[in-house]
Amino acid sequence: MTSRDRPGILAGYRVLDCSIAMAGPFAAQRLGDLGADVVKVEPVTGEWQRHAAAGGAGGNRINVSFLSLNRNKRSLAVDLKDPAGKEVLRRLVAGADVFLQNYRPGVAGRLGVDYASLAAINPSLVYVSISGYGEDGPYARRPGQDLLLQAMSGAMLSAGRAGEAPRAAGQYLVDAVTASTAFEGVLAALLHRERTGEGQLVTVNMLDVITTLQMQELSVHTVGGLPQTRSAQPHAHVYIRSPYGAFETADDYIVLAFPPLRTLGEIIGEDTFLSMEDEEHGWTGRDEIFARTAARLLTRPARHWLDAFAAAGIWAGPVYGYADLVQDPQIRHNGTFVTYDHPTEGRVTVPGFPYKFSATPPRVDRGAPLTGEHTREVLAEAGLGEREIEELLARGTVAETS
């Protein structure tokens, strides 16, 4: 049996994904990529992300946002406000290993799917609750939206020019890191359960995630006592010496990361750098060094500087757009993107997996499902008979693909 023929490393585990938007679905998708049986439990009208296409990228029946966050899942469409729908979910919980939700605080309790209620049904359940600011506390009811958390975390004032507006990351950074953190939490809790048989509640909140991601920067502030001070020049990190950031050349942009000043001066023809000390002047003369470097780099094309810096062992590189990234030879060598055929969306190419396993590699076994595509088979697996399923469908408690 080859590694591609073996079941995924998480085969045999069932995950009930009751989350919406990005962080929860992305975490559940990672589990599905590793072989877990992920059942996406969504409203009969479909999860919110089905109706909100990021970038306006629609699809035939599934928009790109939903497609990108929900592969390797089956869809069960059920109305959890209906008592019969709640009973369906309870029956699924009895045989599940992981329950993942990112409801607003208090909603899980009102639906009867809070940890205490579900642990009473299945004490070995790993229950993951994702929130914006925490399960309780003064901000618990604030909207946990990515940009709001980026701004609150301090990260937006760690780069750019003093006096200019803060600049957000060009990705849903907090959502993505929260997804990875929840994924880690599930794996750790499952390992604990393998050792002890004990399930538990795992809580992850976006504010703590983006704060602890800045472990080094915030420690420099809290332990080292250094203020978070932006420069007059567009320095890329307040706690790294100059020059550090993106620079324009005669034909393109490059990035340059804290080179030895004397070596840099020799290469770019800036004699004032030849007598400078990296760990002294790189801080005290940060704006001057940045400005002089920027002026010199404008005189030659990007390839000239990148070749010269590479020969001297200086850290520098090109600035890619997405079109450049997908064609990069290392990306192609790594197999970073995967291409597969989706029943309704055709042949799609999307980012693949951030890890590799020699014996049990992740893979795409199914694309993102249609709303309720697997309602019948999931309910049958939970022990519901055909007549009972038909009754639930007839009353609108559950739905299937039309």
C-alpha cells in the first residue's frame, strides 16, 4: 500500500463543524485535509459564507470564498432552532469526536449546544469554542472581525511612517492565525484524550491569538521597556534596525533586511555607511540610513541589486504579486497549490497543505459541498430511518441539495 492509498492521519475521527465565516471553517478544513470525517452542520439556507463572496469571486453554485474554506467536508443542512433539529444534532454528538463552533457568546447556550450540554451526552467530546474577545468579560459581545482585532492588537503601528495612517495586513491575518490555533488545540486535546479518555473544552479567542503571535515584539516592549516608535521613513518593523523594508529600484521593488552597513555601503556606493556600526547607527540613524539607501537603489534595476546582494550574502528578495507567486519555481517544486475537479465548479487550483507526512499525506478527497448535499447519508449514519428522514425533510427541519 502506498502512502497515497492509506487513510489520512486523522481517519476515524468525526468532526461536527458548526462554525461560519473563516476561522472556524478553515480550522475544520485542516482536520478534513488530514482525513477526519468533517460534517459541516449549516442552516437549511446554507452557511453565511455561501452568500458573501470575497473579492466578488462568484462561482457556478459555490462562490470561491466558501470553496476555499470547506473542502473535505460533507454538508448536513438542519434548522437548530427547531426542536427536532436539535435532537438530530444531539444524536450526531453522541458519535462525534470534535465539536467546533464560533457562535456569538450566549448563542450556544440558547441553542442547547454549549459544552456542558454536549459533554453530558458525550463526555469524551473535544469541544472547541472560537470567539472574538473571550467567552466572557467586558468585550465579549463585541464583533470579532479581523480588521478590528488587527487594529486593537497594536500590530498596525509596528510598521510604516510616523504620522501616517496605520496600515492593515493585506490578508485576513487574525482569522487565519486563529484557525491555525484552533487546529492546534484540537490536535492537543485529541492527544490528551488518547492518553486519558477524557474530553474537554478548548476555547480560542482572536484577541489572545493576535496578541500572542507578537510574542517577540511585545516582549521587547514589556520586558525591554522600549516604546513602539515609528520612523519618518516607511520602515517595515519598529523593533528592527535600519535598513529594513521595501525599496523602489529603477524598474521594480525589492525588500532588504538589515544588511551589514559597511558591506551595504560598498555595494550601493554610499560612503557614509562605511564608518557606521550596525547596532549603534542602525538604530540612532534609522531614518537617515533608510533614506540614503532608498536614493541609491533607485539608480539601478532590481535584478542588478538582487544579484549583487546575493553575492555578498545580504538578505534581499523580490516583491511578488499573486500572479508571480503561482508561477514561482520553488512553489511549483513544493507542490504548494493543488488542482482538482469539482462537480459544479469545474477544475480548480487552490493553495494546498502547509505540512507534509511521509506515510499519511493530506489530500483533497472532495471539494466544498453544496448545501445539504450529504444530509441523507449523515442522518442515516446517525441511526435515523428513511421515514424519519423524509419527515424531517418535509417539515423543513433539514434540507438537501435541490
